[in-house]
Amino acid sequence: MRNKERRSSRKRDSRAAGVAALVGEYPREAIALFMGAVATTIIFFNALFLQHGPHPAPIFTTHRPTKLASHAAAKQPRSVETEAPAASAPTGRRSRNQVIGDIQRALAQRGFYDGAIDGLLGAKTDSALRDFAQVAGVKGEIEADEEMLREISASKAKATNTTQSVPRGDPIAKLLAPSKRVLAIQRALADFGYGQIKPTGVFSPETAQAIEKFERDRRLPITGKISDQVVRELAAVTGRPLE
């Protein structure tokens, strides 16, 4: 029995000596063989014990959340970020009604306007604007805007009383008195080139000729008079109220 053990021990020693001799003779090959064996062992260990998900997976796994943690994260409501609406920057511009209201006040202070301060461009406001422009010598188009408001505010023009006192029971004097309706028609006809008419508010032969020319252009019955139809057509052409 002891002889067998001695023979086995001698065989192991001779094998070890042989391996040592091979390693000493081929050191690079031995190291490469050893590294290959280590890598093969790691790969098999990873494939058998470490991979739980789809392949390929990393050799060394990192920390994976447990199923309980993943389920809790899925149930956690996402925070919804609400973006506050951007505050509208003030433009500093006023509405047209506000501008017209200020124009009405400024004209009323100078005696050109005696209507309601309602911010609406009616016939009274338009007539007062043109009365002011005539007295103040304003040139160009008459518009109810900020520029006109500045013009009125800077001007010292005052309205003059052009309305003559009409004796009661005198129809001729009443016909000869200035009329705001005639004045508005005369201004509209003059602005659109229907004659060299001086806006006086008194119906004149020049006014009748201008009306006839307008009626021909608009294919209306030739009357030369201020009728409701002429007033409507002229207001549509000029784009401003006449009454």
C-alpha cells in the first residue's frame, strides 16, 4: 500500500516537474493559456449565473432594481410641469373709441362740439373736427386719430358763432341761415373734387353744380338738390357720416 502511494507521489512530482519545465521553456505560451482559461471561466460563470435579461449582457452586471422597486416607480405619478402663461406686454396703444372720446372733450372745451362724449365718430364729431380744421388752418386729410388730438390740444383756436339768429316766422331768413347738413355736404363734395366749393353752410349755385356732377358719376337722377339719396351715396363714397 505504501509502495503504491510512493509511486503515485512520484508520478505527481514528475508531472509537476514536467509542467514546470514546460512553463520555463515556453513562458509566454503558458501565460496566454492561463489567461484564456481564466476568461473562459468568467464567460461560463456569467452565462450561467449572472444573465437574467436578454442577450448580450455585460460580463459584470451592475445594480439592477428589484421588481418591487420597478413596480413602485411605475406607479409613481409623473410630475406635470405647468408653464405659466406669458403675461401680455402692454402695448401702450389706446383704442379708437378712447381717442375719439378725448377728441370730443378737446373740441367741446374749444366750443366746436356740443354732443355726447361717447367715443363714436358720428356726424356731429366729424363736423366739429372739420370746423376746427377750418378755423385752425389744418391741411390734409381730417382723421380722428392721436395726431389730430395733439393738434387740437396744442391749438388755441376757438369756435366762432357763425349761426345767425333767425327771427321767428321769417321763412326766408331760415332758408338763408347756415345749415350743418349743407356744410357737411359741401365739405364732402369739395374733398372729393366735385367743385371749388367754399364750405359756408349756405346752399349756393356752386353747391348745386357739384351735386349734379356727383349725381352723374353715381348714375342718380339729376336734381342738383340735397336729397336723402345723395346724402347716403356721398357718405358711402367718403366713408364718413354726414348726418
